[in-house]
Amino acid sequence: MQKIISYPISILYYLCFGLCLVLFHPIQWLCLNCFGYQAHKKSVDYLNFFLVRCTNLLGTTYQFENLDRIPKNVPLIIVANHQSMYDIIAMIWYMRRCHCKFVSKKELGSGIPSVSYNLRHGGSVLIDRKDPKQAIPTIKGLSEYIEKHTRSAVIFPEGTRSRTGKPKEFAQSGLKILCKYAPSAYVVPISINNSWKMVRFGAFPMGLGNRLRFTIHEPLAVKDYPFEELIQKTESAVTGAIHY
């Protein structure tokens, strides 16, 4: 029954979602080229505010637990499980003070209004999953960027999205590079629940009435732990609070 009801609502949702992407593409260009980074970041923040509001049409709600745990004025390496693209729009808006930058696949760097432009020009990095050698210097550059500018790198160590909510094994290489070249950073583990239900039927129709929950765990200073212990604590924190 939910799937049947979702068809007309999903059409309205995609019209609003697409309109936001198209409208904010020139706004981003104007902000970046005329006013610089801070103005561009504001435009991206408010793009994602409106994208979040579009999902409210589907009955989606968001809950962020323990936002006050996130350290201020230090570089952050945000490590989370990955269930859908709605993880990203929520993090950009609700965690906007963190200046989140993403490790994304290169295919997203072209062809998507607003999204591709932000990934190319907003501080995120694009990697070729088929070329691990290319990924190493790219992620190293992101590490140095967050260390220098006191911003945040978001990484999903599972590599691909979980379509059932069940967590996958963490890959360590990207996180290891981030920690090595951003030694003053704090790792912030986050557990994401119910985001996969947004796309339980695929891209169309959308899932309805989902409550997305983001649980922020105790941050871990990179300098305080050997990497093996750091990754173990991080993965345990993230996976231990996922419900599927």
C-alpha cells in the first residue's frame, strides 16, 4: 500500500528536488566567483536545507543525537556507515558548522546540477575506485586541506551503500591516509539508521514516513591512539549503534 501511495508523492518530490538543484547551480557559481569560499559554502548549506525540506514531503524526519560532542576549532575526520545519498544532504545541513568535505567517486563530478559543481569546487575530492594509486595522493591532499583550514573530511569506509542497513566491513586505507596527514584531527564516529528505507523500492517510488537517526559517538584524538586501535574503536562505535 505504501508503494502505491508513494507514486504521486514521489513525482512531486522529484520535481521540487530537481528544481532546487537547477536553481542553486548558478547561485553557487555566482557566490564562489564573486564572493569567495564563505559565500559559496553558505549557498551549499542552504541548497541542502531546501533538499532536506523536499524530503519532508515524503514524511521524512531527522534526528541528530549528541551534536554538542563534536569538537570545535580542530580538524575532523567524520567516519560513518553509508545507506543512501540522504546521509549526505542531512550531514551538510545539520552539521554545517563543521564544513564537511566528502571523498566521492569521480562519476559524481559531472552531469549533476549543483552537486557536481560543489564536489569540484567546494573542497571535496573525487577518486577513481578502479585506480587505487590515484586515490592515495587525492586523499592525502584532502588530509592536508582539513589540517590547514580546520575543516572536516567525511569518509564512508564501507565503500558502497548498504541497501538493507546491515553494515559492511570497513576498508582502512582511506582512513589511514587521513589520520597520517591530519595528525591534529579528531575522528568522529557516526551511526546512521533508516536512511536506506528512503530507497527501499529503488530510486522510484520513494519510501515514506522514515525517521533518519544520526548518532554521534565520542570523538577520538588521532594523536592519542595507534591506528589499529583507533580503527577498531571507530568501527565498533559505528556498527554497534546500527539497527537493521
